[in-house]
Amino acid sequence: MTPQFKTSGLPKIGITQGDINGIGYEVILKLLADSRILESFIPIIYGQSKVFSYYKKNFGMEEMSYTVVRDASQAQAKRINIINHTDEELKVEPGFSTPIAGKASFAALKLATNDLRNGVIDAMVTAPINKSNIISEQFKFKGQTDYIKSFFPDNEYITLLVNHQMRVGFVTNHLPLKDVPGAITKDLIIKKLKLMNNSLVKDFNIVAPKIAVLGLNPHAGDNSIMGSEEQEIIKPAMEVAKAQGIMAFGPFPADGFFGSDAWRKYDGILSMYHDQGLTPFRVLAVDGGVSFTAGLPVVRTSTIHGTGYDIANKNVADADAIRHAVYLAIDILNNRHCLS
């Protein structure tokens, strides 16, 4: 995921602070501690400079300098830039979920998403939030992705989990398991296959991508002995997709597919529900994984780890995930630029 930006200037990447009581600031600080990374992009942190300084001091990084800017147009190359979502003093309580942290994470996300939609920044990388403390009258979404999608009502999206050798997408995402079978339809599978195929071509520069489709039931239904969705919904959807030029294969039983290393033969994997794709991805993506919101006209990536309250402020969090998220965002910008 090493970036090589091909436009005349460095890309402006907005980085949201996430939950101020989690590991968001720690991984951001560690990401930017090596000044050589500033040769690749212009970082703009949407957060609070006082909180940045708080963690900077705690982790012994007092020498790290930054510039507070009013808006992204003022951001300077080879500098860490911070846009304050508030000038108020924020109470930081590492390891705890608080209303203040929820309000702050939403304020930063809102600022960054507005700038992303308006083209003020080139891409956005989101640090983890706590869904339980961010919920409010202004934020009634299942997560950051659904909130960001609300800024682009004309676009459908598919979440892709990405590392250097695997790309996993979901037909359904944050649904209770009992609701998954009823939500899976022929039209939805076709839509997700199109979104994944288009992203693999446009965002990952893959010619004629091969997509593996997983079954819903154990053993992919075993010829309808353990469920009929494969025969009645998934296969017919795949046939329509194939007729439209999409190279879709399967449906495969998920256990054997990942257990036999068959996943290595495909450019993308479409799972039927959240844990079916996420669990093996977390196990196999040992170098860290990134979540990419594919299908939108903008580029947004994020870490797949959570707030890490249990290790917050202990200087043990690893910055690899957010580093990969930044590099993937730049790679996708490059690939889209080449096609424009």
C-alpha cells in the first residue's frame, strides 16, 4: 500500500480524531511521528489541539509540532495541521465512554465529512468512535459509514475490508443475524456485485476482476438440504451478473473457502453477512486491515479496530492500521486520477 501520488501536489487527507478517550490520538501521533510520511500527503486532523497536546505530552512527544488552521485551505505541506471543532476545554478520561467524547467525535466527523463532500480535502480517514456515546438527536446512524453515506444520497455503497492480498465485501452489514436471510435478495446481491466489480476496476486498477461469492448456509446449502437461498436467490443473482460481464464464482461454503486457501485465487470476496466475512479477514489479515467505503464519489477509509479503551493512554497501541488506511486512500486517489 505504499503511495505514489501522481498529481501536481500532495493530497490533503483529513483524519478525524475519533473518541478522545480511546486510542485514536495515540495512533495518529505514532503515524505522524516519522516526519518522512509528510512527503506523501498533507495531514489535516479534525479534532482539538489541546487534546492533541495532552496525548503528545503523555507519550513523550513534546518535540512534535503542529499548526492550528481555520480551514483546510490553510493547511501547509510538511506540517501537521489541526482544525479545532471547538475551542472549549474538553475533559479527557482515557479508557472511559463519556458524553463529552461522543459529542466531540461527532463534531469532528461532521466537519471532516462536510469538507470531503465539498472537495476541500481529497480523502478522509476516520479513527474509531464509540457508537453508544455518539448517538444523539443529530446522529441516529448505525455508524460512521451510514452517516457519511447520508451526504451522498444518490450513491449506493459497499464496505470493503482490504489488506495487501484480500478484499472482502458484504451483501448485508450491521444486521442482527436473525434478520439476514430475509434481507438477502437477488437484486441486492446483483447491486453489491456491481459495486464491488466497479471498485476493483476503478479503485484498485484490476482488469477483469474475479469475485468469489459465499453461500449463506452451512456447506452453501448442500443442494438445498441445509437451506435453499443458494439455489433460489444467490445463483440466479450471479447468473444475471455474469450476463453483465462480471466474473462471479461460487457460491462457496465459507469454511472450506477460507480454510483451503481458495481465497487467494480471487480479487474480491462477497460475503452474505458481517461476521461471515469479517471473522476470517481479521484472522488472515495479520498485517492489519482497512475498511474502505466503495461506491461513493469520494474516498473514505478507516481502521477496523475499535476505540481500544482497555489499552488507552498506555502507549501500546499499534499505528499500522491507520498507516495502511492513509496509504490505501492515497493509492485509490492515484488509481482514480489515472482513469480521469
